[in-house]
Amino acid sequence: MKLNQHALDLLAEPLDAFVTTINPDGSPQTSVVWVSADGDDVVFGSGTARQKMRNVERDPRVLIAIDARRRNDAGLGEYMLIHGTATIHPGESADLMDENARLYLGRDSFFIDLRLPDAPGHALVRVAVDRVEGVGPWAEGSRDELGLPVAKQWKETISQAAEAE
């Protein structure tokens, strides 16, 4: 799916993202990650020994939530939900982690040099976006006056009711 410019702009901000994966027992597992856009994909880095990585290996479905830290005209907090399918790319996160350390922390590089032969196992996670939701200009579909999603089947009913008044 192609991300709109609003989604790309939000992904360029140093905002913590919450990635949710599915544990073996079906329960959710959520971690805080630094995210970036790479074209229309969302990427983040992680140590390979993390539970989220084992979950993605088994079931690649993920949900990424980002609080935009602002409110719309109706006073609702804006947020973006990204549903997608993740792939793991072992050993490819060093450049991304350095870039994100600059963005998120103002440091020249990540805490450790992931390029060293004795660096802990790490990987880049690439998420192909299936759907974007939330409250904000990045969300797909119709919105009501509060900025909330309006299901297609209700849109006509709401329009007809408004015209009847």
C-alpha cells in the first residue's frame, strides 16, 4: 500500500512507536521501537533474541501504533495504526539504528557498533503496509465531524439523515 505524505511526515518524526506481534498462545506482545519509512514500507531494528522477533518469524502480522502527540480540531488525540506484514533481514539494521540514534537521541551513532564482528545479533524488520487507520490525515476512508472512521455502509445513512434535517 502506498503511504500518503501525512503518514510519511509522521514517520519522519522522533515519536516512539508500539509494535504488537502475536505470541505463540495468541496473546499480544507489545514493544516500543524507533520507526522510519523506507519508501512505502515501515522499518525498525531489533535484537534477534527478542520475543517480537520470534513472534514475527512464526507469524509475520504486526500492528504499529504511533501517538502523534497532537489534537485535531475536535480535541481528539491523533494517532496512526499501521497493519502490516513483517519480514526479518538479519544483520541489516546497523545503518538504520545509527540514523535513528541521530533522530531520536541526537547522538552520532547507536549505543554499540552493530558492524563489529562480536556485536549482538540484530536485524532490520521491514513491514509491508496492508492498511492505515487512526485519527489524523494519514487514515484511509471517510471521517465524521469528530475525525472518527465512518464505515462505508453507514456513510449513506448518515448523509441521508443529515439531508432530512
